Amino acid sequence: MVTPNWELRGCCNRNQNAFLITIGIFTVVILLLWRTFLLTPFKLITVFLHEASHAVACKLTCGDVEGMEVNANEGGSTTTRGGIYWLILPAGYLGSSFWGMALILSSTNLLTARIAAGGLGLALFIVLFIAKNWTLRGLCIGFIVFLAIIWVLQELTTVKILRYVILFIGVMNSLFSVYDIYDDLISRRVHSSDAEKFAEICPCCTGCGWGVIWGMISFMFLCASLYLGLVILS
């Protein structure tokens, strides 16, 4: 049994360097294209994972999910009934950050990248049946087709890009989650935000305060994805 190199002795080897360099390149590309339409589908996937995290938290706490929406303006909503509300509310931002970390780590191996692509495709297919608007339905169908094409290219051609696509989605999701927390909960303090609602049931912090806490946790997920990725590739 191979013991994980938690101390990262001998870092960095070829695979670790490639992992860090690729993430760095993706980060620069994302920042350069942040305000362009080219990133819109990937931003909407992040919104999808945010809303899906609310739905998962609802189901895990014995509630019912009545519908989901993802809007073209990069907003969204999930209608739930029952469940544990104080767990469902933070699950959106924190769950989205967690999925970003999971996708980044999945990209370190072709098998796990296949599993991640299949799992994301399955989640998009399931949400088709509870989607409440055509933006979300179109997003689900579009990304299912996109992932299917990438999968076929990976398996039947010399274009081996599945791992890089999963890594890009993971990096995009992690960066957008941290930015979204700052933009929605800290800088603008939207009254209808999850943090403001959470502050009503947990008044020990203001909505802005919970935004800072959630932002720190999301940033920790991002740092953990880098560290654990290096451990896996050591």
C-alpha cells in the first residue's frame, strides 16, 4: 500500500508541475475572459451546481425539491419544502465550492475524470425533470451534448482533453464561487441573499458576516484542492 506524501517531499515532479501550470493558465484565461460571453455557459454551470447543492441538502434532510431555475443573468433559485432550512441555505455557496474542489481533484486521473463527467451529465439529466425555465433546460441539454462530444473525442480519437475540460470546469467553479460570495454577500449585501436569510435564523452574525465566513470556507476549499491535487500526483 502506497503511503500518501502528505508533506509533499520532493515536490514538484513533472505531473505536479503540469497540474499547477495548467491551473495557472486556466486562471489567467478565466480572468481575461471574465466579462465576455465565452464564459457564460461555464458561469451558468456554476449557478447550476449552486442550486443543485441546495436541492441535495434539502433531500438529505428529508425535504422535497419542487423546482429549480437558472437565469441568463447568472442568477437562480431552488424551491424546496421541508428539510432543515439552516443547512439548506449555506449549502448553495459552500456546496458549489466543494464541487469545484471535487472536479479539480477528479482531473488528476483519467478514470476519475470519466466518473466526474458521467456524474455531472447524470445530474444535468435528472434536473431536466424539475427545471422550471428554458434557460436551465437548455443549459442541461447543451452541456450533456458537450460532455458527450468530449467523451467521444477522448475515447475514439487522439484528442485527449477530458481531464482538461473537467479541470477547467473545476477551476472556473472554484473562482466563480469565491467571487459570487463576495459580490452577492459582502460588497452588495443583497437583502434576499442566502446569507441575509441565514442571518435571520442565526442572528449571531449579520448577512455580511456570514458572507465573510462562507467566503473563507470557499477559499479553503480552493486551497485544499491545490494541496490534495499535489498529494495525489506525488
